[in-house]
Amino acid sequence: MRPKTLVVTRPSDSRSLWIRRWMMMLACGLLGVNIVMGDRVPLHSHKLHLEAGSEHRRLEREIDQLRRENRRMRSEARRLREDPAAIEAVARRELGLIRPGEVVFLVTDDPPTQRLRTR
């Protein structure tokens, strides 16, 4: 009787096959994630996070400034509704109005002009 032949595969062949299959599955998985997620997962997210934080702080400062401006404007509007002296002050300052009988002197920083006498 003839002895039976036993085929033995080398361990390195099965291991390299396993590694190749694993790498192929990993590549397909990464490709699938990239297809599904697309641009929603940026690679530079840390930089974007820092930029968003600085933009957030800038916007908070701007909001605080606008709130102060709104409070000031509300106060001025209330004064203009309730105080006739405030209305008069705005009319004098912005419209140049004067009361009857008042005399207006305009003071400027310009030096007086030299007048030439002609004879």
C-alpha cells in the first residue's frame, strides 16, 4: 500500500493571506466611512475648534457692546419722552435752534484774516 500524502501549508502563507484579507477589509471600511461621512468629519477639526472658540468670544464681546448701546439708547428715548429739557438740548445741539432773544456767538480757532488797506 502506498502511503497517503499529506499536504501541509506553510504557516506563513496562511498568515499572509489573513493579513491581506484584514488590510482589504480595513481599506473597504475606511472607504465606506468616507463615503457615508464625506466632508462632515474634517481632518483639521482641532484648528476649526480653536477658530470657532475665538469667533465665539468675539461675538460675545460684540453682543455685550450692543446690549450696552441698547441700554443707553433706551435711556435716551425715555428722557426724550419724559423730559422737555432733554428735547430742547437735542434741538439746540443737532438743529442749531435758539430761543427768541438769545444771541449766538460763533467762536472758531481760525486766526483773524489780515485786511489789506487800499488807498
